[in-house]
Amino acid sequence: MANQTKQSTSPQIDMDDVAEWVGLHYGRNFDHESSAKRQEWVERYAQAHGLAQGPVFVVFSPAEHEADGKGFWSNDDGWTDLEHAQRYDSNEDHLLLGQVFVTTSDAQAIEDGELQQSARFGGAYSISDDDLCASCGHCNYNPGDMSTCAKNWPSYENRDGYIRICVDYSRN
């Protein structure tokens, strides 16, 4: 029987498929990754393959987070920690508010220090076709070559350099 998992935000996903995808696209051994990193790969796989079903989002403010570590919005308490943040089933209805919505898994990665504010500023960088930037209207994406960002890369990236959150993201 295939190695499968049931996740609250996605249907059953075959872990062997995820491992193969990670190996082929990223040259990484899925089985040797930490449990947090494997969860991130599963979520990325689900998003890339249209399998994600209603991830939970929170509003994030980089400025508030930098000021006092309370960068998540609560309708009751204002800016607070992730535990007390307001959850949203979908970010689509809230995009017009001009807020930065992040998945709770990305928010947890920020709190855990696994996602850091990008040191990129201006200039051109090589980005992957499944990097968040590749689908952003501010990115002059050049597959296989260097790409630029009209907003100077206002982002958070993981330790591997993949951008997971962009505060000025604009879908193409």
C-alpha cells in the first residue's frame, strides 16, 4: 500500500509522490528532511498540484512583527501573537483590504524563525518556476535566467532561499 497521509487542509496525498516531486524539482531527499520541512513540502506539493482545500490564513504585518513580535491581527485584541490571531478560511475575500494574508503554517514558520525577512534588495536573482515570485505581477520572471522585482523583493524566505511570503504580491 502506498505511503499516504490525511491532512486537515488537503485530501489524501501519497508521500511517495511528494518525495519524488521534491527529489526531481529540488534535488532534496524528502525522507531526510525534518518533520517541519516535510510538512512544508507536502503543503507546497498540494498547492502546486491543486490539491489544497481551504488553508487557514491570518493577517500579517512585517512592521508590527519587527517592532514587538506581535505581527498577527486579532479582531478582539489588535496586533497579537499567532495563537490569538483571527483565522480566515480563504484570503480571496480579504485581498481588497490591502492586508498581507499568510497561511498559518507560514505564520508558524515566521514565529519559529524558519522564515526570515529576505536580505534581497534590488538586483536580479535566479528564481524557480514554482517560487511565489514566478506568478507575481511585480516580477520580471525570466525562466532559466535572472529575474527582477519592481518592488525590491519585499519578502520572507526559507533557509533554502525560496520566497514563501511577499508583502506586495500581485497575482499575474
